[in-house]
Amino acid sequence: MTTALDDSTRNGVDTAALFATLDAVKAAPAAAAFQFRARNEWISGTHSRGTINEYFGAGEERTHERVFQFDADHPAVLVGRDNGPTPVEFVLHALASCLTAGLANIAAARGIQLTQVRSTVSGDIDLNGILGLDPTVRNGYQRITVRLTVKGDAPAEKLREIVEQSRARSAVYDVISGQVPVAIEVDTD
Amino acid sequence: MTTALDDSTRNGVDTAALFATLDAVKAAPAAAAFQFRARNEWISGTHSRGTINEYFGAGEERTHERVFQFDADHPAVLVGRDNGPTPVEFVLHALASCLTAGLANIAAARGIQLTQVRSTVSGDIDLNGILGLDPTVRNGYQRITVRLTVKGDAPAEKLREIVEQSRARSAVYDVISGQVPVAIEVDTD
């Protein structure tokens, strides 16, 4: 993989735009209020289809450049038809992609050229929880492990610092390792 | 949408298989130990590609019926190229699809025929957190709101009970609203 190496683009990150965005938010903190959304429609059994398109950010309603759709399902061993990954697998994908995007941005800001970022995120779950068979077992992951391989034109110590900073600023890491209040509103009409 | 209405399949859920799975796990609780995984490869900037295929469950290594791949990116307003949803949007999709799958299973187990499940999950986030501009602002979602429309051949009260039970047994709800320990291991060789 080759990436343009000039002052404004490193690791495919437009660092000038990155710093301009930081300055813009510093000048007008309210611009940092975002709301992301996912819509979902049940298809059959454990199979549903999610749609991601519109969001609010930087002061206005926006849409992605195209509409993204993703099916989710359970595999046969979990009484589904495997039309998509399980919902919990999407959580792992979210964590991997969040840490990776942060790595690229932080490395670019620090003048480090990355050549490879690969990861495997694994989550251990005991289905005695969601099956209601053991009240002492939680429903979600008991632990998640991220194994990252990071290569670039900096010593290992610097690369590890970038990983640590990416973790420290990762939205998805925070959602998973912290607690987010979730409200559920139901319409049956 | 029409769904077969016989004793063993309701809402597209093979209830006989569902109860057989419950009995199998009751008889051998260790079969409930699953490990899900997502692999990720950085492409450029905030753009990465996730791959979901192999997992461990019910005592053995398994693979999905096909390899699922999903790109993630930031939109231009967040200094990306919009090649995919943002990582935090995948979290919302995971929550919607998890609650929906649970609804279908629980309704089937209770003999209720669903005709529609639609949802919009929205997450509010203040980017002053991940931009490092305000140490009092968290990196992740400050709150998530799920708006569900559920229709079926049961009174509203019963449908609401099913939603509550789905929430109470949702793995993704638990991950988001609880705290999951996350370990990060870095290889720079």
C-alpha cells in the first residue's frame, strides 16, 4: 500500500482538514453535537435488515453519500438462517474499525507513516445468560480482546503510544467499556 | 409479510429447535461458551474493512455460511471519505438487530404472531470528547434512544412485555448499558 507523503496528507488522512476541524470545533463547540441513527426492519425469525443513512452533525441534518444496508441474523446453531452476522459480531467490527480510524488520524497528526494496521477482535460470551439458564451469567460479552498489528516508520514504543491514544479517544471503546444509558420507547399502534 | 403458522414455526422461528437448543444447553452448560470474532484491515485514512466469518460455539470452531465484509469510514464532515458507516453507527445497528431478533424469538415462544417490527436507534455524541477538547465530555454516546414499532396478534400490553423481555435478555443492550472489560494487545513486529 502506498500513500501520498506530503505535508497535508499522511496515512490517507487530510491532516490540514483534521486540524481545521479541531479549530472549528474549538471556536464553536456546539458544532460537535452529532446524532447517529440506524433504522431496522424485521424480516423473519432472527433476520433483520438495518439501514444507515441520515445523521445530524455540525449544525445540520446530513446523509451519507449512499444508503448503507446490512442484514443481521443468527447462524443455524443459534436457530437462525445465517443471512448475516450476529448483532454481537457487529459490535466487534465497530470496535476494530474505531480503533483503526483513530490510529490513522493520530499517527498522521504525529507525523508517523503507517504501513499496516491489522486486528482481530474476539468476544467471549456465555449463552447461559441470554438463554435465561443462569442468573449469574451476564447477557453480553464477558470480555473482549483486541489483537493489533501495527507497522510504520516509528519505533515500536511510538507505535504503542499511538495505540494507547487511540484507545483513550475511541468512541466505541468508551461505549463498550463504559455504560451508556439506553431508553426504549415502544409504539404498538 | 406472511409467515407459516404451525406448531413448530412462528414468526419464522423454528420454536422446536429453539426449545431443543435450550434443553441441550441445560444438559451441557459448557456448550453455551461462544467466542465471536471480527478481523479488520486498515485501507487508508479512516477507511478500514472488517471481515466476519469464523467463530467458536457449541464445542467447536465454526464458520458462517459465507464470509461477511463491511467497510467503515468517516464522512467528509469528519475528515473521511464516506466509504462506509462510521464505527459508532454499526453499534446502533447491532442494538436494533439484537432487540429485533429477541422479539421474534420471545414472541414465538409465547405463541404470539408478529406482523411488524421496525425501529430507529439514535445515539447522541458530543465530539468535544473524542477531539480531546473538553475533558468533561465522554468519548462515546451520551445516550441512546430506541424507538420501536411492534405489531402482532396480541394486546399492546403483551407486545410491550415482549419488548421488555427482549431488552432484559439482549446481549448488545447489556454490552452497551453495562461495562465490558476490553484488553488490547499490540504487535509491532
